[in-house]
Amino acid sequence: MGDIFFLQEKPVTFAFHDVNITAGTDVAFATAVGRCINIDNNGEREPLEFRLTMGLRKIDGKWRIMHEHHSLPAM
């Protein structure tokens, strides 16, 4: 299997849905399903849907992203 590269259409634009936030006083998690346009190995535009998970922590009164993960559906 050859190398697979993910390139995004410029400017990069994301659309999110199914956004869920679970927050305590100083720790929070956010999840969402995102969409963007991927450019495949042949230069063709294709829609790309992915899962976004973020872990946040409140430091000095401001929310900071401590962890961010994007995953693609298994095929």
C-alpha cells in the first residue's frame, strides 16, 4: 500500500455538529463530528468526516486545550 497524504483545501474550513461538552470546575471534555474537504492523492476534492475530542483545563481563570485528538472512521 502506498503512502496516503491528507491535504486540505485552502482556506481550511471546518463545520462541526453533534458537539458535546462535559465540564467541571477546572476540567472539561469536548467532542464533536467535523467535516472539511480533503484533497486526495489524485488532486480530487472529497468530503472528509472526522471525530474531534479535546481535553481542557482551567488555568489562572482561562480554559486551555491540554489534549486534542482527531480520528477518521475505520474502513
